[in-house]
Amino acid sequence: MRAERITGPVAFHGEGPVWSARWGGLRWVDMLAGDVLQLADDGSIARRHVGEVAAALRPRRGGGAVIGVRRGFALEEPDGSLRALPELWSGDDIRMNDGACDPDGRFYCGTMAYDETPGAGTLYRLDPDGSVAAVLAGVTISNGLGWTEDCTRAYYVDTPTHEISAFDYDGELRNRRPFARTDAHPDGLTVDAEGGVWVALYDGRAVQHFDAAGRLDAQIDVPAGRVTACTFGGDDLGRLFITTSREGLAAGEEPEAGSLYVAEPGVRGLPALEFAG
């Protein structure tokens, strides 16, 4: 299967696509530009600047969005106004990266060092009351995170490990263990309605699918080298939207990198979990 390009190279470092009916469709981030992008029905793209970094976002149950920004979190209110929460650190060596909400309405976002120092990252959790907890320390590039439909299992990526980890979930992430391994570097992921995991391969020109037992059984080829993340969308959640990056590429190299792609893999995804705050 091969993904189809549906936009031009609209992002320098496209990441974190999310489909929500509250937004009227798809949003994703141009992470290092600090922008949130939204795809309209006519194919046009709206862009909003939210900070130095726009790491990840999810819809809020009452409207608006929760956003991971460079040193913490921000809230988009239902009226569109933006409110930054207190920064979690003050240095310039660490930034937020990917994130997702859990079934209990809490938003997780993990960090990485700009120079990718091993073990410098942390996975943080923002609770609806505004409190923040560090739930996983010692990671290097905190990346994809998603839950199964029955909410009993979560999947997580720390990119340099080449591994997708599984956790049991009962309100907390427990019993971390290997689920699947990739030859390339895994990045963002999404879970489908059949319990399979789709993971973007940052240097692999593809999205790979692992069934619920962790067996590789499908691949979507992407005509861009740096594949960053994926999510299901469309009215029936049957289309897989795929983001790409041109970070680290020379001028003129891979001219279509940074575009948005789509494929129809024959399974449906799950609705985006929302932030309860």
C-alpha cells in the first residue's frame, strides 16, 4: 500500500495529527515553528501560532484544545483565546515532544533534549485540575502514545530504543514491557479499532502495522523519508492521515517532505480521547 500526498510541503516538522469533530476535522502541528495547522474541506490550511514550540494537542471536552508547548502546557479556550500554564522548567536544553490523552481525561506530553542527550527526557501528565505529575523519567525522545479501545492497555515509544512498549492501564501506567521492535526509528503511533498499532518510521519512509499480538503484518509506503506520525480520520475514521518532516534536509532535497499524506488501510480508528480540564 502507498500513501497519497494531499497537501504541499506545508510544514517544516509536521507532527501530531488529530481528528476531532469538535474542530471540524484534522489538526496537526508544525512543531518547531510553534504553529497549529487545520485542514479545511476544500483543502486549504489555516495556521495559528501558539508558541516557540507546538509539540502536541488534543481536544478538550468543553471545547478548545490542550497543547504541549516548549516548556509545558497551554489551553485553547472554547472562544479561541490561548492561556499558557506555568512553565515546568526554565532551561533552553529541553523541549516538549509528542503527547496524547488517557481514558480518564488527562493529557500526557513527553520531553527530549535538543541534542538528544540519552535519558534526559520525562513523560509528564497534566490533570484536569491543572496539577502536573512526572510519570516516566529517563527517556530520550518521548514519542507516540495511545490506548486500546477497552482502555486496559497503552502503547508508548521512546524512539532510540527501536521499540514500542506496552503498559497495563488501570488509571496508572504499569508493567512496561516490549510489544514490538522496528528496524527504523519509531515515532508517532495510533491504535485502530481491532487493537492493532500503526507506527510512523522517522527514517523508514513508511508506517508499519502491528497486530494485537505485536506481529508486523502490513506496511504503508510514504514517498518521504522522515515520517513522523499518523492518525485515523474522516467521517468513518477510515482514513489514515500521515505527517512528514523536512528537518535536517538540505535545500532542494526531498521537495515534498513536510507534506500531509493519506491512505485507506481497510480498518477504522478510534475517536480521539479528550482532555477533561
